Amino acid sequence: MNFFKSLPARLLLALALGVSLGLALPAGAMEVVVTLNYILGQLVSFCVPLIVIGFIAPSITKLGSGATRMLAVAVLLAYASSVLAALLSMGSGYLLIPHLSIASEVEGLRMLPEIAFRLDIPQLMPVMSALALSILLGLAAVWTRAKTVTLLLQELQAIVLDIVKRVVIPILPFYIATTFCSLAWEGSITKQLPVFLVVIGIVMAGHYLWMALLYGAATLYSGRSGLEVVKRYGPAYLTAVGTMSSAATLAVALQCARKSANLRSDMVDFGIPLFANIHLCGSVLTEVFFCMTVSQVLYGELPGLGTMVLFCLLLGVFAIGAPGVPGGTVMASLGLISGILGFDGTGQALMLAVFALQDSFGTACNITGDGALTLMLTGYAEKHGIRKESVQPPAL
């Protein structure tokens, strides 16, 4: 029952409803659908810079306010894992997507009706300006120990999170429904649906490959068996699949990690809660491959190599500050998707919808990967003689 109340379930229902209506509605009704889709797209686009500033800047101040060597190592591990997973996904995309049966030019498409009226809602600033402001503001607040600004940024984060929960998330199903209604009416989405089912299978295989690489690297670095750690993670993996939330799975993940004899208890108490908030390797891996697929489907080509590398590097930053809601990674990075990859409203809506199809398995990959990073922290602490009493839990 809880599944049907979740955002991914609502997005999937909206997708199915939109496709069904798109196959049945007359041209006159589609004019209303196209106009509503445009207005909702403008509102979502307006909120993107707010989401960037509201999550990236406060996240930097939270990490910096209690900065220790172990905290810095943990953040670097989480960032490296997410970026390397993204680059692996990118390489797989260039290798596999050209061989998928994607028809970038589908014959016999109908032209959508014109928008009845335009309600333009310009963004307060470009997305990349918002990202630069967020990073500089967060770092400067840490450097100057600006307590008042830090508190204001934390309040801003709470405000923006409320905007996401009360405005963006409630309108997303309608935005998805109107987008897929338009795609189904013109005839493109029904011809490409089998491609996305294949892509989901490829992405899930990528999750398991990345987890194997993470635990292999952790085993080599720490000198302790990663297999002994990962075999404890069954309950946490299944819980993440069901809840689609790292926060909701945290208690189970802690129980699983504490059962491992190869993880230091203080590293578990320190690393598992921290990584649950900043380590999103599975979600990042998924988003990169889906972005490349959507680009091929909608725009007829894959993004350039330089563009994709820049996207992956910045996506790792966004993953650290992503909101703790289902689909938070792709939602927080909509600005990158539009600003760097050049996706229009249709591309962004398609990304939100297909991401929801596997969101639970991406979350499970994130949670399970946390055990490997905690094993690396254990190895680092032992190699550098860091005593248990010197490590404090992060203030997240």
C-alpha cells in the first residue's frame, strides 16, 4: 500500500495515464494538454535554481562545520565513487547505445497543436550561476565561520525542501502525464518503449558491476574481506528496494553493518549515516546512462565526450547535496540536464519518468555501496593510527 503512495508509483501511474489519453484524445483537447504542459514546465524550471542553491550551499556548510580528516576522506570517497560510477556508465553508453534499436527519426508523426497561451516564468538566474554561487557561498561561510549565514542557509534549505515537497513533487505527476500524453499523441513514445525496458536491464547490471568493483577495491585497500561485509547487506538491500529511500533504510543499514566483523564500530557509526546522505553511486550511474539514451531518442545523437565528462564531474557535486526524497538526484540535477546537456522540457520530463522506473534499485545500490566505503574508512583509520575516541559522528 505504501508503494502506491510513493512518488515513483505516482509518476508511473501518470506515465500510463498520459500515454492512454494521448492515444485517444482529439486535436482540440490536445491544445489544452500542450498548454498545461508548457505552464507546468515553466514552474518546474523556475524552481531548479532555487533547488540548486537551497541544497548545495547548506550541504557544504554542514560538512565543513565539523571538518575533520576522516570527514574529508569520507566526502572524497563518496564523490570519487559517484564520479567513477558516472564515467563507467558514460563509457558503457558510448559503447552500447549506438547498437540499440533506436529510431531517432520516426516517420508518420503528428504535429502537436500550438500552445493556446504562454505564461512565461523566467528563472531568477541561470543554473550554472546558481551552482557557482552555491559553492562559493558555502565555502566562504565555512572559511569565515559565519554562524548567522550558516543558520540562514540551513533555514533556506528547509524552505526549499518544503517547496519541493509541497509544490514541485505534487505537480510532477501532472507534468509527466501531459508530457507523455503529447509524446503518445504524436506517436513517438509508443515506438521507443521497448528500448527503455532494455536500458533498465542494462542499468541494473551496471549496479551490480559497480558494487562488485567497490567491494573489490575496499578488500584490496583494507586487507579485509569485502565479501564478509556485503553478505550482511541482504536485509538493507531489500528494505531499500521497498522504501526507495536511503533515510528510511538507514536503521536497517546500521544493523547490517554492525554485524560485520570487518568493520570498525566507530567507522560504522560515523560512515553509514554520512554516506546515506552523500553517496549516491547507483542513482548517478543510472542518470548518466538514461540521459544518453534520452538524448539519442529525442535529439538523434549522443552528447559529446567533453560535455558528458563535465556533466559527470558536476553530477558528483549535485549528488552530495541532493534532497532526501525519491528521485532526489535527478530532481536536483535538472539544471545540469538542461544547462549542460541542453534538454528541453520534454527531455527533462522523460528523464524524471524513466528514472522512476528503477529508483528503488538505484537506492539499493547506494545503500549497499556504503558498506564498501565504510570498509575503506576502516582501512584508512587503521593505516593512519586513528583511535576510536578521536572520531566523532558527522553533524548531518
